[in-house]
Amino acid sequence: MIDPSSRFTLRQLSCFIATCERGGIGAAAEHLHLAQATVSAALADLERALGAQLLVRGRRRAATPSPAGRELLAEARAVLAAAARLGERAATLRGEVAGELPVGCLVTLAPVVAPAVCREFERRWPHAQVRLLPADQEALLHWLGDGTIALALTYDLGLDGDLDFRPLRPAPPYAIVSGGHPLARRKGVSLHELAPLPLVLLDLPLSRTYFLDLFREAGVEPNVERSAADPELVRSLVAQGYGYSLANARPAPTQAIDGAPLATVPVRRPARAPQIGLANRAGLSQTRSADAFAEVCRELIR
């Protein structure tokens, strides 16, 4: 491992890596847009600083890594990568829209809305990149608390006073049924009509509670036939006729992942509909990147 007390520069590491990757000092100099003498001097200074011969020089400025050089090459790449991340983070703290933005997204929402939002954000701000972390609501709330994510694209379920929530649009519930189900062509269905039918429940924290409470608030009990935590598995079970399910994020495809047809039917007069929105830690000043991402969400999701 490279000794942090050694006196070397990032330029010297860049010259070393480029020489190893390009097979010679001349090719490295051309790649880095530097004079060959500059690259040669940087390599010599790096070898002195580290106290090891890193390259075996050949004819016509050819060079290959020595055994010590091979050993240190991965470390040198890691140092440069860490320096790049530090620069991106500093740019973010200065108020620039740049670097990596960690964003959580509720697992049921992620495939429906997140890719388009991320693509538009990165199109507008090419020096920024979203690191998308799909999860259930409990995990998202935990990550907001410990700083793993800057924002969460989710519903206003289970939130507390430690979080701020910016609503974007309501997400009323709808029933998912197979393509051949008697309800498939209906314009709407009530919870009283659904209650006796077999329900394939999406068994995720908070989501599960929300769906079951919808029935109880309507004064009926659902007939939970099966449950699963994987949204795609729920859709496939429904498509194969095991029952209906409930959801709030309506996907565009009208079939399950196995190709079986699906239909969606709005639930009439539910007691309440959650809001899709952005959650973040209360009192925490948001970076310019987080604000820019929120603006894209407002434009696309509304």
C-alpha cells in the first residue's frame, strides 16, 4: 500500500498509470497532453518519493511496470479515484451541480418514475450523477436519518417530525387484476366489492399497513389469500389468476414480467390517498444538486 507520508503528487500518479496502461512514456505523454520530458521527470520523482523502481525502461521510451510497479498500480488508481470523488464532493459543497447524488426511492415507485427523472437530471447537469437506492419505506427512513441518502422519492407514509416532505402529486389506490378477470373492463371498483375476493397483498413495511387500513376504514375486512414482498412477483401472481392486488404507482406495462396480461381499475372513494413526494432530513441545508434534482421531480412527476 502507498505510504501516505511519501511526498508524491497526483500528476506523478497520473503519469505512472498512463505509462503502464499505454506501454511507454511517449504514448503516456500524448495521452496526457504533456511533454515527454515532463512525464519522465514525474516518473523519476515518484520513484524517488516511494523508494522503489516502478518501471522497466526499454528502447524508444517503452516502459513496463516492474514487480513493485504492478503491486502499486491498483493503489495508485484507487488514490486517483478517491481524489476525483473528493473534488466532486467539494464542487457539490460549493453549490455546483456536480458529483454523485445519493437518492433513495420506494421500491414500488422506482421502476415507474425514477429512471426518467434521473435521465433528465443528468441530461441537464452532465457533471452530476444520481446513485439510486431502491428500498422499502423503513429502510429509506433509516437512510435519511443516518445520511446515507440526501433525498427519498417516496410516499408520505410513516414520516415523523425529523423529516421534511414536499408533496408532488396524489397517488390514489387502484386494483390490479388479470386480463381475463371480471373486473378488468370496469371503470372503477369499491373496497366493499373487493373485500370478499382473494387479495395478493404487497407485504412491505408501511405499504402493507396502508392497504389493510384502507379496508378497515371502509368497515370491511380483506380476504388475504397470498402475500409477497416482491412487487413483480405480486403482479405475476395476479396475472396468473391468484387474486387481485392493490397499488398506488400505476406502471405503464399492461402485463406481468412473464408476459401474462394485466388490467388496472381505480378504487372508488378510498378514505385517503398518499402523496408522492420528496423527503429529506428536517433542518439540513440541501446542496445545489439536491435542489436541482427536486426541481426535475416537480416538473416531471406533477
